[in-house]
Amino acid sequence: MPRLVHNLLRVGLSLGVILALILHANSVYPLALVSQLELFAYDTRLRLTMPGGVDPRIVIVDIDEISLRREGQWPWSRQRLARLVEVLFADYRIQLLAFDIVFAETERDSATTVLETLARGALREDAAFQREWALLRPTLAGDVHFAASLRERPVVLGYYFTLPGQQGQDLRLGQLPVAAAPITALAGAPNPFAVASGYSASLPLLQASARSGGFFNSPLVDADGRFRRLPLLLSHDDQLYEHFALAAVRTLLGGPPLEFVTGAGYRDAPHGRRVEAVRVGGVFDIPVDAQGAAWVPYRGPRGSFPYLSASAVLHRQVEPQRLAGAIVLVGATAAGLTDLRATPVQDIYPGVEINANLMAGILDQSIKYQPVFVRGLESLLLLLLGGLGIALGFLPPLRALLGALVLAAVTVGLNLYAWQRLNWVIPLAPALVLLVLSYLLHSSYGYFAQTRREQRLARLFGQYVPRELVTEMSRRPGSYALGGESREMTVLFSDIQDFTPLSETLEPRQLTQLMQFILTPLTQVIHEQRGTVDKYIGDAIMAFWGAPLPDPAHARHAVRAALAMQARLEALAPELAAHGWPALRIRIGVNSGLMSVGNMGSEFRMAYTVLGDAVNLAARLESAAKQYRAAIVLSETTRAAVPELACRELDRVRVKGRAQPVTLFEPLGLADALTDALREELALHEQALVAYRAGDWELAAARFEALRIRQPERALYTLYLERIARLRTHPPAVWDGVFALTEK
């Protein structure tokens, strides 16, 4: 019953998360954090799939710092701007020119001002002056020259709208271009476009001379201050005015009329209908969202379109092929003039290049959009993923994690397919948040349930079962047999040399301190190599590998532990001396084989341990290390499991109580790290053993004597020389090369 209650609680919490995210997806109860994550997901998809490279079709003529140094500070004279227009069209033969600049004021220069003052003042009655001034005045008007350069050419002028509540909301400067469409063109559909209250446009003379005009400011800034969308149109005085990018495209196409494609099924729109797309002359549709905005299809970071210095263009210093047939946007990046904005691509991005990206997207018909069924699709996806998330909660943790990752990968993959192939913007964050929360919810429940299970097992078995077994039992409830099992494992015995005489010289407290000082780091080494300490037997340690956790490399880990234990004890020598204790050495025996492992003992006390002939042999090897003066002795089975290890073959022996002989080895380190001298010694040692086992006492003695001379400190060679001397004096009736060990 408690398990059923916990499962119902877990499912109930999951359903609550699913419901909250569905309400968010349908804008019933928006979740700010999920919205922020969705913006991040949108930006990530955009950056991952941007085409990159430079689009040569649209060129930005840049009023940069170099241009200001060469041509003078901004604003430039209208004469100079007129010359720029003439150069671009007459010399470079561009297709279209769009000024991302407002020319709202009449040009005035000091000479014209003086002449006008004279004409109105001191020379007002001078008929000759007035005649000449009437003829000269039009030739001095820069606006007239600039307007003349625009006339009969595909030129678009920029302007900006002000919205209710903004500073200068009732501002009306200059002249608006001809509206793109009347508000009645919406054919009864609700107006999705923002309503502007004021504007700042170019002079009537200039705007009338230009082919068209478009606004370049946007009221649609996301919560993080980034420009992801731009409104295609804004409404003012019952007319619809087009964005700068749309105006440029329409001008390029010859000014086709705009139509509005409406669709049904939108729950957030009056009567369920809203504008879905803006159709340009029946040629192509530009999808828009509920606010009449288009997602800007950023091509890449700043510099995705060619930038040319305006001064270089004025002086015809640009290769003609770079501008021939191009769409040219005139903008500014010089300090104090730049219109910089934050975008999903970069935090600092020129506004003129944002317009270039939208223009290219319209031409390529690559504007992404959300289909009418997006909310229903998202809700269905959340229900499906939520149900699968609940099902995953009943799987083991690793499988649940793998399942959650697979679901996340499939969700992201399908989302990217819709994004890249269909140009659909399907929200991604709610689905991923649901998967993460579902996994965390169920894994947290599993963690706390696991903890409670471990605590319960510790209370039941903690007094007689090692902690390692408690962990495994908690992970495998009902599948662990306390009665034991047979496994291929490796066991290690270690013992401190000459410990008995030392212990007799120490007080009990000192002896306890010494044991803790020695056994703690040695045990740490065993744990580092995934070993389990079975027990401490006085100064001895018994440890094994391969249980309770299976370990295919149990022999390798045991040998590494043996070598590391020797190194750790050697490193402790200075600290032992500082405490007034003598330097200590340990002997280690290691054997691998089939042994029984499990919870063994009596009704009064149980312990998780290993038993078997392989265990007894390991204990004999530790004892044999004393006779061979070796720090570590390995059996042949352990040595075979670690082929990368260089070893010295010590002997082939028959231990007491065991008929089958065993070959003993002393590990020396990695074979690749041996010195040439040691390799020669091992080769000579092997030759000596061959002669010894063949019963060729004279040759064996000669070779061991040569080894003893080379390595007088190696007691092993003296041992063999003494043994050969006894065998020569008392030759065995049958010699098989196996020495009988009588000590246990």
C-alpha cells in the first residue's frame, strides 16, 4: 500500500507539471522562465542553422570613420549625397538604392544664409541683385540637386514612426510616402499591426522624388532586449505603411500591390481569424505572426553582407563588379551615427544590416513562421512526452536516463527538421523542460527511496555486512543471494615484516596509533583500486577483488594495489621516523581463481567474505614471500591476467596440502619501462632456471653465481645456490623441477 501511495503521488505531481506547461503553451498562464528558455532555444537553433558566408546581392555603403575624415562631418551636403547617388546609378549601375537615413530638415549653408539676408534687407530694393538672386537661388539649393538625383530612379528613403506613449508621439515632420495599402485591404480581418501616432520623415521634396519609403524602427523588442522580429507594416490614419525592407523589395519588383492572406482557427484572435501572411503582388507570401511581424532570418554575424566605405564609392575606388546589379543600402557605422541593436546573433549589430537580413529573407522566401496548429501540436506533444516520462519513472535509473535522453534527442531532431525543412518555429523549451522535470522528479523519488532502502538494510545488516554489500543489495533488491556464489576473483594477503618483535617494544596506545597510521593509507590504496577489505588480522590485511561488484579486471586492480601499497609505505618512512618508529616493510601474496563469496558465519555473527582453495593459496604466497625475500609474490594465474607486467619468475613449488604445483612470480613494473641491465639480468635468470629444472646442477650453479656477482644484494640467487648445493649432496630420486614448500 505505501508503494502504491508513493506511485500515485509521483504520477499526480507529473500530471501537475504537464498541465502547467500546457497552460503556458496556450498562453493561459505564461511561465516567465520557460519563455526565457524558449528565447534561448530559438537563438540556439538560429545560430546552428545560419547559412553563413557573405551575400553579395545586398551591399551596404557605409558612412564610416574613414568617410567622415575624408568628406567631413555628418550631415554631408546634399550636393555630395546627390553625387553619391549619381555615381552609384550611373557609374556602378546598381539595381536599387535605399537610404537607412532620414532627411527631415532643409539643408542650410552660411553663404546661402548671407545672400538671403541681403535679399531681404539691405539689397531688397536693388532690382539687379534681386534678378540675379532669383536666377542663382535654385542652383544653390542642395535639396533641389539631391531631389533631382533621386527622381526617376528606384530609391527608397527611410523614416520612423512614433507610437502612443513615446516621446514625441504627436511629432509630424516631413512627408510620409504613399501608403502601401489602406486599412480596408485587411478585408474585415482584425488589424494585427501596431498603430503609430506620429512620424519623422524626409522633406516633401525629397520623398516625392524618391520611388518609395519605409520605416526602419520597430516597436517589437523581446523581453531580453533583442530584435528577433520586425513588423512588416504599421498603421497610421487608416493607412498601412510598409517596413523599410519590404518597401525595398516592392520597389525592386516594380511596386506590386499588397494583399493579405487570412486564416481561421486562431483562438487568440477575434472570431478566430487573423492575418497569416502578406502577399506581394501575387508573387510570394511573407508569413507574419499575431502582431504582423516577420522573424528575421539572420544570415550570420555582423559582416554577412559586403560593407563598402561611402568615401571610396564617391571617389570611384571600388571595383565595378562589387556593385554592378546590387541592392545598395546606405547606412552609418561611424561613432555617434551608428544604430546598434542587440540580436540573437550578436549583442552589437548594425540596424542597417538587420534590415538587409530581412530583405534577403523576403527575396529568398526563407521567413520562418508558426503554423496555425502550433498550439494544438505543442499541447499534444506535451501530453505524449508527459505520459512517456511517467512510464520512464518506473524503469531503473540508468534506463530512465537513457530513455529521457532518447526522447529529448528525438524531440530536438524533429523540431530541427521542422525548423530547417518546413520553416516552422515550433516551441522547443516546454517539451525539454517537461522531460527534465519528469526525469528529476522520478529520479529524486528513486534517490530518496534508494536512501531509505539503504538505511533499512544498514539497520538490518550493518552490524555484520560490509558497507559495500549494503549498497549493492539496495540496488538489486530481491536478486542478491546471501547464501553466496562462486566467482572468478583475486585475493590479496599482506603482512608487516618482523612485526612481532616490534609490537613487544611498544605500549598498547603506541601500538594502536601505529596500526592506524599504517593500515589507513594501505586500505585507501585498496579502495582506490576498487578492492574490498575483508578483514584485518592483527597487522595483516585480507582484501579481494571481483565482489560484491563484478570486476572483469580484478587481477589487474589487485596487482596495481599491491605495487601501490609498497610505494605508499615507502613514502611513509619519513613520517614513521618522525614518530620514532622504525621503517616498515610488508610482504604481499596475490592469487586469482574460483572462490566462494557471500555472507558467511553463524547465527550470532555474519560477515561477507571469500573461501576456497584459491584463498588459501594466496595466504601461502604471502608466507612464501619471506623465504624468497620478495616484497610481492603472484601466482601464475594472476600473472597471466596482467600480460603487460614484467615479472621475475621465482620458483615452481608445491605447497603443503595442494598436489598441483604453482609457479611464483615477483612483479617488477611495466615491461616497457625496464632498463637494459634488468632485461639482461632476467634473461640470464631464465637460463639459470632452465638448467636448474633440467637437473644440470653445474650449469645452474654457474649461472646463479654469475647473477649473484652482478646483484650481490639479491638474496634469491644465494637461496638457489644453497639449494643447488644441497641437491648435489643429496640428489632426489625423481626430480621434476618443483620445490616443496613445507611452511604455511
